[in-house]
Amino acid sequence: MNDLLLEAFRHSAWATKTIIAAFRALTTEDLEKPAHGFGSLIATLNHFVLSDASYHASLTGEFTDWLRAKNPTNDLDELEARVDETAAMWERFLSAHVDGERLLSLDKGHYLCRASVVVAQALHHATAHREQIRGGLADIGVKVRDLQPWEYALAVGRATEVPIGD
């Protein structure tokens, strides 16, 4: 069991769903506003949601229909369902033994790396794009709650703040 990694992927799914919750208050026009460094807000969200499932698939060979089709969507309910589905796939994968040293051939054989690198990339990639989205949202005056693991832990009951005595 990879409890430490499970927590990291749970945080990642929570943070992405927090972004989706913020998107629900936006207009279609707002969703087409630029994120910092990668297309529109909605395009950036689609990109890293599809990529998260793709990283998982590169480790397991498990492709969802929507990943195989590589079709983005502007439907926030569908995006949230994709996040949930991918989170469940990561849960299953990380609940079994994972050989982090397994060599993978990616990009049609042009890139070889260890499985552990793909896992690290999945977490980094989502975090980087969520921050680009937060920047784009800030540009249009939308504040999104803090997405750090500390906030996740408080939100889901994995941590608590202890008052300091007088």
C-alpha cells in the first residue's frame, strides 16, 4: 500500500474539484478567458484532467472511453465525473504494489523513464496547471480558496487547528 502517495493523489483530486466548484459561478465567456501560460481556463482544466488519466493509463494500460477519444468538454459535471473516475483509478493502482523502478516507454518510444517519474509528473503537472488557472481567475477578480495540502487536510478532516491557550 502506498498511503503517502494515496494522500497526495487525494489532495490533487480535491484541489481540481475545488477549481471546478469555482468555475460553476462563471459565465461561458469567463471560462474562455486565458489561464496563465496555457490556453483558456476551461482548456487548461480539460488538458490536465485528460493528462492525469493519461499518466495513469501509461502505467496501467487502462484507458477510459473519454481518454481514448481525447475529447475535451465544457460540461463541468462531466469534468467532475472524469476527476472522480481518475481518482478512483489512482486509488486502485496505488492500493496495490507498485514497482517504481519499472521502465516505461513513452511518446512512441522516444522517452524512457521509471514508473516513479510518471507518478511524480502526474502530481506536478496538475499542480502547475491549477496555479495557472488560479492566476487567470485572479485576473478576472475571482478568488479561489487555498489549494495547498494544509487546506485539503482541514477540509477533509485529516488535520485540525488546535487553539493556543491564553
